[in-house]
Amino acid sequence: MSKVAVFSAGSWGTAFSIVLADAGNDVTLWARREELAAAINDRHENPDYQPGIELPATISGTHDVEKALRGADLVVLATPSQTMRENLTQWAPYVEKDAVFVSLMKGVELGTLERMSQVIAEVTGAGPDRIAVVSGPNLSPEIARREPAASVVACEDEDVAKMIQKRIHSPAFRPYTSVDVLGCELGGAYKNVVGLAVGMAVGLGFGDNTTASVITRGLAETARLAMALGANPLTLMGLAGLGDLVATCSSPLSRNRTFGEKLGQGMTTADIYASTNQVAEGAKSCSSLLALADRTGVDAPIAQAVTAVVDGRMTAQDMMEAFIARDTKAETD
Ligand SMILES: NC(=O)C1=CN([C@@H]2O[C@H](COP(=O)(O)OP(=O)(O)OC[C@H]3O[C@@H](n4cnc5c(N)ncnc54)[C@H](O)[C@@H]3O)[C@@H](O)[C@H]2O)C=CC1
Ligand SMILES: O=C(CO)COP(=O)(O)O
């Protein structure tokens, strides 16, 4: 059986470990806390992030980095994007020589404005044939319950994408291949920002016309930036673009949409952070995506307004009014 190391035992790392185990892999799930690794081994459950879900026997927990990585030919990364560089710098010396990295993360690093595949390349020196991303409409509680879903595995080397596709195709999880790593990563990161804006509209009490308008203009904004940076426009119409955008913006399970809803109801960013232990990537990546759009010369009104609300410089109500009042233009400009 092939061994996969998964870092770490949060919501998505745990749910994806179930996919990997169901697809026939031997999974070692690394947990930051020893007690959580012990619960995974003793109770076959992750009580903190996927409570009530029985984990397959082929998933074992560990707090030992070296043990997790020994013999693993796939290294799956699912930590918050903003800590990845620091985390991977510590883990990289223990990674097997030819192991392939699979990023599940949906964020853009603050400061460097790098996508996660770029951070992985920089920290480890791995080439594009050893770096893949998996992205799509994959809300982790539904995946953990084995509800049917599809996703995209992207790698610049199509043969590697195909190899990973086989390794993660389970009875409930259907992966498609792509070579458009950039398009998949930007789709995944941007949908979180749009999810925040949609959540704000919901929190303000607005209905489906408002949310559909924000979702659609959000897709236009995502596509504008992604295409300017060289992505395939069809990627944005696919599972890692439209698919994930729809899932995130329509589901109360989305942490980004929920974060936005709380902002819409008048909570401050600091209060929302204090109320959850789970990551809402868009609250950080809104400003890195905005900076990336500025650097690329692309208009990004949603990222701009969401950043202002998250930073406490604008209210959600003012954001919605500003969207409507913007200079009018052609839809496809
Ligand atoms: N939960 C979901 O439905 C999905 C999440 N993702 C993406 O996966 C990534 C991880 O998200 P989740 O698992 O949902 O987050 P989470 O908040 O549920 O779990 C985060 C994990 O990272 C660990 N962690 C937190 N801070 C850390 C640090 N400083 N150093 C090392 N580890 C740290 C936590 O202990 C936990 O194991 C994010 O980029 C997210 O956008 C992608 C698809 C689906
Ligand atoms: O990426 C996700 C679904 O595909 C999860 O969304 P949230 O991070 O908003 O919960």
C-alpha cells in the first residue's frame, strides 16, 4: 500500500485523509498536539475538527514529523496559508527525495503575494513536476460524511496529475486533472473573498438577487485577474472556479461566508477571530489578492471593499452601497 503523509489534522486535512484512505492509501495524519494524534489512534476520531466521524483503520495519527514523512511518496499540505512557509521550512528536511507535494490550501501569502505552490517551490526547491494542488467545491464536513463531490487535481506535469488522480479517486470523490495550477489556486483563494462579501449581504438581510449579483461579479473579478496572470479561462468556469464559488457562497458550512455574515451583522474582525478556532482564509487573502491585482493593473472592487470592511475602515452596508454606485460600464469590460 502507498503511504501518504497529511499535514495537518484540521478540518480539511482530516476529511481528505478519509478520501485518501477510501482510495486505498495508507495515511499518516500529523497533528500539532500529541493528544489529538492519540485520539486519532485510540478512538479513530478527530474530536476537535470532525467530531462524530469514524476514521478508517488505515489512518494513523502522529505528532512526530519524521515518522509521518518516512516512506511517504505524497505529502499533502493543509495548514493555514499564512503559516505554510514557516511550517514547511521545519518539515522539508524529512521529506523523501522524490516525494510529490499536494497543496489543499486556498490562500495567497501576505507580503510576498505568492500562491502556495510558489511557496512550496521556494522552500523545498521542488520542481513543477513535484508540486500539485487539489481544489474544488469540497466543504470538509460533507466530504467527511462521504457525500459525493468532484474536484480538480492540477500539476504542470500532466502525468503526475494523472498519478495523483488515481491515488485520490474514491467511491465518493471524483477528481479531474488539469495543468492549470495558477488558475486553480487563484480560483480557490478568490472564492473565499467573494464568500466574505456574500456572507456580508446575507448578514445584512439581503436575498438571492443580491447574492447572485455578488457571486457573478466575483467570478468576473477572479477571471480578470487569473487571465491577466496567464490562467486558462475555462478553469474559472470549472470546479475550482465556479464550482467552489457556488459551494462556498451558498453554504452555511463555509467559514468564509459565516465570517462575512458576522461582519454584516456588525461584529468586528477581532470579535469574530475570538469566536472560532478555524481558519477563514479570505480574511487574510483579501489584502494579498488586492495587492496582486494592483500590481497586475487589474480592477478588483470586491477585494478592495472586503479588505476595507475586514480592516474596519468601511461597514458592510457601505460596501453594498458602493458596489451599486460604482461608475457604470459594459458587463464584459
Ligand atoms: N475546511 C474545508 O472545507 C476546506 C479547507 N480548505 C483549505 O485548507 C486549508 C486548511 O483549512 P482547514 O483544515 O479547513 O483549517 P482548520 O482551521 O480546520 O485547521 C487548520 C489546521 O492547521 C493547524 N494549524 C493552525 N495554525 C498552525 C500553525 N501556526 N502551524 C501549523 N499548523 C497550524 C491546526 O492545528 C489545524 O490542524 C485552508 O487553506 C483552507 O482554505 C480547502 C478546501 C476545503
Ligand atoms: O474551500 C472550501 C470549500 O471548497 C471551504 O470553504 P471555507 O474555508 O469557507 O469553509
